Amino acid sequence: MRADWRLADGTFVEALGLMTKEAYAAKVTRKRELARHHGLRLVTVTAEDLNRLSEIFADWLPKSSAG
């Protein structure tokens, strides 16, 4: 089991698809459980999240200097 990406700070990112498939959904649940058990940060994104990636990844984006 591995995530799709690993960010520089060690956060794992999983791009989810096929959640209607029982075996795939079970695998995702297991990945989430393993991450939680080991204290790993796991970010999951779906196709529905594509228009809000800047919100989801706000912790990793440079802070705006405006203000």
C-alpha cells in the first residue's frame, strides 16, 4: 500500500477514484486507518475536489504577502 504522492513534509496524498467499487473503497478505508494508527497525515482528494485544491492544500501553499 502506498499513496499517490508524498509531500515534502511527509504528508501523503491519495487521489481517490472508483469509490463505488467495494474493494477499492475498503482499501481506502484501510489506508486511512493505517495513517491514523501511525500518526501520519493523509490528504484525500476526489474529482469533486478539483475546484478547491487551493483550499485543500492551503497549508502547503506560500502565504500571500498582501495585506
